[in-house]
Amino acid sequence: MESKYRLFIVSFSDSKKYKLICMAGDHLKVLTDIENYLNDYLRKEFPTETFAYYTTPKVVEINYDHRDSYDSYPDLNADAVKQIKDELKREIKVMEAEKELDRDAPYDAVSAN
């Protein structure tokens, strides 16, 4: 008999991987809610940036019978979302700093002839 539960391994941007165990079909709402929350948060922090790369979850479904192999993965829960939020904020700050460094490059104002 097929399990009514599903196991997903989820990550955002370069975050670590988390496990999500939920009823069949419920994962879409959970992941959409998390993605919307992250987008709203990051939009407030960085109003001039776009975030699809950062907030779109990368999801792999794992056969539920193999769930014991993923016991070491942290659960995707409210604490994990806070960690992901902080990690994404840090990544975007680094990206912005790199853009600024590129803009201040010594030959930035030199036009190609």
C-alpha cells in the first residue's frame, strides 16, 4: 500500500538542504507559502533587487520508504525558515557588495574604443 505521506528534500539558493514530510499534495501550499514569505521579507530589505534565484525552492521528491536515510536532515519548519531567511539576506548583501566593488573597478569609466 502506498503511503499517504511524501518526503521532499528542499533548498533555497545555496542554503543547506531540509526535509519536508507532508501529506500527499500538501507540499505545494507549504512551499508556496514559504516562497511568498521569503519574497515579502527580502522585498522589504532590498527593494531594488529581484529574488527568484534565492526564493524559488529546489525540490526533490524521495521515496518515502527511504526516509530513514534522511534522518540527519533538519526539518523544514519555522526555525529552518528563519535560518533560510537570514542566510538569503546574507547572500544578497554579499551580492550587492560585489556589484559595488565591480562598479568601483579602476577601469569602470573607461570606454572601449
